[in-house]
Amino acid sequence: MHKIAIAGSSGRMGRTLLEATTQATDMKLFAALEKPDSPFLNKDAGELIGSPCGVPISSDFSSALKGCDLLIDFTRPAGTLAHLKVCLENHVKMVIGTTGFSIEEKALLKEAAKNTAIVFAPNMSIGVNVTFKLLEVAAKILNQGYDIEIIEAHHRHKIDAPSGTALKMGEIIAQTLGKNLNEVAVYGREGITGERNPETIGFCTIRGGDIVGDHTALFAGIGERIEISHKASSRMTFALGALRAVRFLADKPNGLFDMQDVLGLR
């Protein structure tokens, strides 16, 4: 039985993780965690999903993680890095779905993985990770004469742009083409931009309503265009992927992995 702690348990993703964890027969909700100013502190975490479970919501990460196997964290970079420190102190593994990390912050995750096991992925959806593999195949074939654009849409509350998933799509395509995304990405167009540079990968960001997450990679050639898309209709797809990552880490003492490792798509 995997003993699981969930960070940001009262948020939209946190509640979905609570639901998935409490419904899984091989998972035990060990701790539900929140910020010190959360109005949900000390309440039964299960009440957030209409099913009391006897686990109170706490802000004391250090105490709550003692005896825990793994922390699932879909919060924000600063919070995740603070939680990572506590996990290292308590020998707790992590599944991280947080996005918006800087290059330097990602390096901290890599360093920490020398001492614990981490699955870090911008999108835990199994379907999205299959899409990543399809993009690799497409980029190998459509490597000449096709302009590449990535379009993503999310709900109005998302704080980072482009999404981590969109950036990962761009990284996969760029690497397959032998390019560095940092050198070829175009994140916005306005005014007299001139003709499109065929070496670039463009990004378009949409924010509105309650869109869970839509991502499309467009390969536009002469006389045709190919679109590879994934559309999420529920956050449960991310939660179920996270639980699959938990199972993957069960026998891993240390190392930094992603969902391609979890799904055997390397």
C-alpha cells in the first residue's frame, strides 16, 4: 500500500488528486497539506470531495511527511522547492506536476534526485505523453518545408504561459530537429514582423473560462497541414497519470524521471 501525501490539497488539482487517491485500492491517503493561511486547515480532507476520510488538512509538512512514502505536488515552483527540502530530510519520494520552473530551479530538482526518486513532468496525462512520442515521429519526417506552431489553451486562473506542456512539445520538436528551443522559439507576434523565419517554432497562448487544457502542434506545409492535438476534458487524467508515476517509483531509490520513463516510451 502506497502512503501518499498531497500538497495543495484544497486546490482544483489537489481535490482531484484526493479523489483519485482515495478511490485507488493500492493507495492510502497519509497526509493532506496546505499553506499556513488556508481556511481549510484541520478540516477533514475528504470533506473537500464529499467523502470524509479521517485525514486532517495540515500545514506542518515536516511532521505530516514522517512515515510517508511519497508526496504528490502540483503547486507552484517556490512551494514545490520548499517541499522538496522537507522530502529530502524525511526520505520521501516526489511526483511533481508543477510548471513554471526556471532553468536554475530545474537544476535543483536534478541535484535533489541524486538522493531521492522524483518523477517530474509538465503533464501527467497518459494521452499527452503519447502525443509527445507522436511529435517526435512527425518532426523526424516533416523536417523540411513545414512551419511549426504550437497553440495552447487553459483556464483563466493559470499563472504561467506558455504552459509547461506546450514548452515540452516545443523542446521535443526542436531536439528532434537538432535545434535549441531557446534559440528558435517565438512567443509573440505584433506589428510589422516581416516574413516568417522557417527555422523558428511559434507559440500561441489562449486563456479563458474553465478550459482544462488544449494543446496542438501544427505543421504547415505547401498545400497541406498536419495537426497533432490533445484535449483534456477533466483533471482526473492528470491525477491518474500521477498515481501511475507513484507506482513506477515504488522500487526506485533515487533518480529523476519523467512520464516517458513511467510509460516505457523511451
